[in-house]
Amino acid sequence: MSFQLIEQLQHKDNAVPVEQLCRVLEVSRSGYYAARKRRQIPPAVCQASVHLKAAFAASGGAYGSRRLRAAVALRGVVMDRYRVRSLMR
């Protein structure tokens, strides 16, 4: 929330320096710049998770990690059972 406030105050005509705003709001400048950078990068789509979701939907939501691993292996995507389990979370 405070990073958004800093961003809004930066777009004003009388912009206050980022260093000063961060000090007043008690946030780090590096944290502000990192948050701004995170917003600019779109999240990457993992191809394995796409295949995993399709196999899970095809099973009617009944498959566990072992059967899902076997189902995506038939599609040509090789994954470890523990990777499937973490993607299911």
C-alpha cells in the first residue's frame, strides 16, 4: 500500500524525492524499487502446470500426484511426483 502511495506522489507536478517518501513511510528504497520492478514483469506461464491442470480437469479432479504424473507422462511431459505435488498446491 505504501509503495502505491509513493508511486502516486511521484506522478504529481511537485514530486517529492523517493528517498524522502521512503523515510517518512518507513520503507526501504530498495523494497520500493523491487516492488516496482515486480509489477512490470508479467508472470511466466509454466508449461508443465498447463498440462497438469488439463490432466486434473480430465480426471474430474480425482487424480492424485502419482496418477497425474503418469497422465502427463503419456502426453510427453516428464515430471517427478514431488514436482507434481508442489504444483498441485
